[in-house]
Amino acid sequence: MTTFLWILSFLLAAVFVGTGAAKLLTPREQQIERTPYAEDFPHTVIMGIGVLEILGAIGLIVPALTGVAPILSAFAAAGLAITMVFAALVHVRRGDGALATLPSIVLAILAVTVAWSRFGPYPL
């Protein structure tokens, strides 16, 4: 199970670094074309979400890998899960449909799995 949690943590970290970097590096016009929800928020909010996603990804891996305050990995997973719940709520509120909402829900479930496991039966 520990190996599974490491794989899941690295997978989540890769996804969140990618999405966070896209939010930080993509011009606003391209973001709106690719992800229409970006139009509902100021660009600084979208960039802030990108920063939080990257910090959450780092928090999933670095504390556990270094052994310095490894409980922070569980907190990072919980924070990313909360972020994805709010992302799903934004898509539901906008009426974007299941295809837009599903990735957020899946990522939330995976992040909750890591958080629950690290807080509970499989701590680092």
C-alpha cells in the first residue's frame, strides 16, 4: 500500500504541477479559449490557483521524501482535495457538464485517498 500511495502522490504532483504551470504561463485569452471558466475570475485569481496547485504538488512529495515534517504531505493532499471540490462546484455552477466536472471529482477522490491514508493507517 505504501508503494501505491507513493505512486499516487507522484501522479497527483505531476498533474498539479502541469495544471498550475499552465495557469501561470498561459496568456489569459488562451486560457479562456481552452478553459471557459477562467473568464469568470480575474487573472490574478487564476494565477493564484496555479501557485497553490504547484505548492500543493511540492507539499505532496518533498516533506515525505526528506522526512522533514512528513505530516505536511497529508495536509497538502487534503488542501488539493479541497481545491478540487471547489473546482467541481465552479463547473457545476456554470453548467459545464459532466465532462468538465469529472476530472476535478476524480482528482479530489485521489487526493482524499492520499490524505486519509497518510493521516490514518499508512503514515510516513
